[in-house]
Amino acid sequence: KQEVTQIPAALSVPEGENLVLNCSFTDSAIYNLQWFRQDPGKGLTSLLLIQSSQREQTSGRLNASLDKSSGRSTLYIAASQPGDSATYLCAVSGTDKLIFGTGTRLQVFP
Amino acid sequence: NAGVTQTPKFQVLKTGQSMTLQCAQDMNHNSMYWYRQDPGMGLRLIYYSASEGTTDKGEVPNGYNVSRLNKREFSLRLESAAPSQTSVYFCASSPVRVEQYFGPGTRLTVT
């Protein structure tokens, strides 16, 4: 059974820092991996999707990498801003279903 | 293009009452999903529909039923609500094996 773990569970940093959020999964037979952002009381917003054949994806200040063989993905946030404060979730897909981690709650203070 | 919409946004039920959560998408996606989100548990899949006319159980289907009414709509029904079903419910849709798009959620409290 696929299990997804995110470390750390919470993170508080000053504005301007570069951040790395970690996601690990137990079964490397995935089809893709998706990173989401969730603001308090809101739904999920897709940030990046990495297909299993890809190593990384970039969008603005965000970069996500995927290492299937080691069962790991990282989300790199450059030059963090207070507006980046949210919970970040990773999810892996083996077929049509996503298995989610429990998220990293990020707070960026001015 | 509204994406994925869910109704209602909030609902309070008494134990034993029934209700249906509605979800619709206007992106012509084949697959639709229902999740619940609980503190410390992350999102868990309740049911999904890979295409119109098909539904399958997810990780936590007990106490729920679903209907894929047409390609656009996928409803979730609680026949006899229990306090353990207090949660935030999210609907999502996707083309096959591509990224999923989520609705804003329904906050359900069962007393």
C-alpha cells in the first residue's frame, strides 16, 4: 500500500529565505506526482505536476524534483514571501487515484 | 469557465439525517473524485468515477454512496449521517492520469 510522508510538518521562516519541502513515498511505481497549495479554509490549488518520466518541473519561484528510484520529491521555493504562507501537499498517482501526504504548514514572516 | 463547483459550502446535520453533496465540472473531464479531509489525516479518497457510468470505492467508502449523473456531475450522498462524518469534503476532476482540479469544499458538521 502506497504511503506518502511529508517532512517537516510545519515550518516558520523569515521572508527571503530559500526553502525545501520534502515528500517521500513507499512505492516507486507511480504515474505522476503533484504538488498542491492549500490556504486556510480553502480548496487545493495545483502548483506543479511531474510525470514519472520527468526529473523536475519549474513554475516561477517554484521548482519540484522527482527521484522515483529513491521515492522522493522536493519542492524548492526561492526567495520566500509572506504570501507563500499556506499548507503544501504532495500527492502521488499510481493509476487514476491520488494518495496524499499530510502536508507541510509553512509560515513566512516579514 | 467555473472549473469545479460544489454545493453547499457549509452544512450542519443531526445524527441520522441524510443529505447529498453536489459537484459539477465544466472542463469536460472524464474522471471525478470525492475526498474527505480531516486534521492529521490528510485527504482520503471516498469514491471515484473514471468515466461516465462507472464508480469505484476509494479508501473510506463506508457510509457513503455516489452517483455519476452525467459527464459533468458527480454527487455524494450520506444516507444516515454520523458524527464521524464531520469533515471537509472536496470534489475533484481530471482528464485521465493528468493533474486533478479541486473544488472549494463543503464543510459538514454532524451533531
